[in-house]
Amino acid sequence: MYLLGYDIGSSSVKASLVNAETGKCVASAFYPKTEAPIIAVRQGWAEQDPQMWWDNLKLATHAVLVESGADARDIKAIGISYQMHGLVCVDKEQRVLRPAIIWCDSRAVSYGQRAFETLGKDMCLGHLLNSPGNFTASKLAWVKESEPDIYAKIYKIMLPGDYIAMRLSGEICTTVSGLSEGMFWDFRENRVARFLMDYYGFDESLIADIRPTFAEQGRVSAIASRELGLPEGVPITYRAGDQPNNALSLNVFNPGEIASTAGTSGVVYGVNGSVNYDPKSRVNTFAHVNHTAGQTRLGVLLCINGTGILNSWIKRNVAPEGIFYNDMNSLAAQAPIGSAGVSILPFGNGAERVLEDRETGCSIHGVNFNVHDRRHLIRAAQEGIVFSFKYGIDVMEGMGISVKKIHAGHANMFLSPIFRQTLAGVTGATIELYDTDGSVGAAKGAGIGAGIYRDHNEAFATLEKLEVIETVEADRQAYADAYGRWKSYLEKAI
């Protein structure tokens, strides 16, 4: 018995086939093999053709079936993870009306800002838990104003995961978690956010039918069956945005539990058990995968744009030529905690929401030409990334999230001992590293939704813990001093 999980990213589409009994992934594949193209007609725009996602999904599905040798008739449920905040518009015949406006497109910033100012901070934060910002609702407002002919043809709007579910089943539906990430959900009224819909002039009929995150959301249609080589009638029983799904993949479901990633950009995602928000909207709050009207489970999302991209910049421009990342880590370990007074602010990858959308740039502070060398700069870069996480975690703790344990995949910056030890040292949290990914998580989510697993504890009972990093108490003050110095430079910069 197998579970099939899809992860619809902006770079690629990944499929994983999981043995439901053992919990082990038996095959994975992703397409395209080079990074998927993003259409940028103008500066700040980012679009993709949804058909491309479907074409790559077909290739990935075929590959995992061939690699595993599994009988497709033994696949019992399908789960979907997807890039968040995108906008897909279809007509009554389910034809896509324009390329999808994806998460990194910034054309709608001014629309969200005007809505925030007009509707008021208390209204937006009190009901949406966020500023309308550059999220899906604001992107739809841009289409309404800039492309009225296309807007007039829209039957339903969807997120990327909703589109994939439609192609699989022929049914159009969404989830509360999905609506919340698009700014379409009113947490105070527990319904579609009519006040924002009215402000933008949207008819509520544009919103797809709402289904639970863990429940049947359609079945593989005859058309999709022929295209994919999957049996007709396999149920789709789970879908979630990539960050809530990453938390699910790491078995993060309950208040106080934290999931983190640290690739090009970095994320800290904490679960809150009460409806709350940051008054400065420096973090985003969405319905977590297990949020219901009777059980508050909100995902509080901190995103740091300047994460692994700083480390790779250091590799190209500071480290010796031809060096590998593990060699950089060895060099960094030769410098003391705090990098002997060098501090790096890692914010060189655009405006940071945690800094209230300021674009401060990356900067280096405290260099003494007679004391410091590349070892200190390499370590200071990693410490600066961690300190930016700590800065955001302080905001999350102010919202009532107590950070005691951080779950992360054994990948990217979490491969660095310096990075892991600094994060444990400055937060006081225990770091647990696991072997998992988004498509495997989506498959196990499907198992929960299909009732194959009783609950998430059973679904993730076989999740492999690779390493645990504890705080070294003797080093706590050194990390605290280094963070205090770093924070003083940041406060001067903003």
C-alpha cells in the first residue's frame, strides 16, 4: 500500500512514493532537472504557466512508478504541497486565463498597502492577522484593475495546489489554510473575509468550495488517469502550502513546536495555540494544517531573505577559490564565538518583512585589519544569519510562542555545525535534525486524510531523527554578548 506526495515548487515539481506500512520513501523524482523558468515581463513581476507544473508532475509521476516498480493500483491516497501565495484564474471550462502570478511577484504591494491604510491596522490585523500585503487577494486586485477583460471571465481563483488538485480530479476546491495565506480568511468571524472582498470589489462566488485540509478533496478523474498512469478514483486527501507542509513533514503540529529551513532564504515557522498577531506585522500568521474552528492552531511564519545566499556570497568572494562548504565550516571553527567582534547584518537580498519591509543591505561591522581575517568573516556571516533568526524569534515569543525545540531537515545551512551550535546557543533551544522533505510529508499527510493513519503521531512514528544539538551552557553568555552587539548595529541601521 502506497501514498503519493507532490511538492509543487517554483523551481521544480517533486513526487515521492511512500510505503504506508513502513513510512519509508521508495522512490522520488523531480522535474525539470534545471530550474524552472519564471516569466518576468517587467521588473518585480514573476509568473509561471500552470501547464508547466502539470507537465512536470506527469514526468515525475512516471519516474517514481518506473523507479519503484510499484503497482499503481496500490496507491491509496494523494497529497499536495505547493508554493504559497500564487494566483491562478480559470473560467467555467477550467481553462487558465493568464499565467499564474507567483509568490515572489511584487506588483501588488501598493494595493495591499492602500487596503491596510484604508481599512485600518486594527481591522486588518484583528481579522486577517496580517496586513493584506502582497498576498493573493492583492494580486487579484491588480488583475481586476489592470486586466478587466480577463477578470470578467474568471469563474474561480485558486492557489497553485488548488490548480493541481483540479487537474487531478476535475473538482475545484480549497482549504481554510489556503484561504488564510491569500488573505481571504477572517479569523475573528471564522469565514471568508467579506470586508476585504467588499473593499476590493470581489464577488464571493470567486472563492472555491472549502474542504478540510485532511479529507477527501476529489478523486483522480478518467482524464488524469490516462495522462498519469494512475488508477481512476484514487482520492486526494491532503493539501497545504509549502511552509505549513514543511512543518507537518517535521511532525510540528502543536503550540510551541517550531520548524525551520535555511536555504537561499530562511524560515522559522512556529505553531501558536491562540489567535494573536504582531502589531508591526513583521511575521505572517496563517491557519496551520490542523487548525479548526474548535482548535486554534496558527502557523507564525518568519522569513529571512538573506540566509544561504549570504553564505554562498562569502564562498565566492571571501573564501579561498575552489573551497567546499565543509572546508569553510572548518575555517569558521577556528574563530571564536562572536568572531572576535566582527558582526555581519545579512540583509542583502531585498527588503525584509521582519524589518518592516526595510531594505538595509548587508553590512560588515567591527573589522580590525590587524586582528581579523577570512576565518572571522566566514563565521560572522553564519552567526549573522542565526542572529537574524533570533531577532525574529524574539517577535514570535512576544506573541506567546515559547521556543524550546526547533525541528529542521538535515540540509542546507543546517549541515553546518557552526550554524546549528549558534542557533542552539543564542536561543537556548534544542535543535533536532530529521531526514524528510516536502513531498514525503505530503504523502504522509494524505495518509492522515485518508484515515490510513490514526493521527500525525502514527504517520510520523518512523520519522528518522539524525542528530540532536543541545545548548552548551558554558557558551550561553558568549552567544548572548555577540547577539547583543549584532543587534545594536541593526538598530542603528533601521
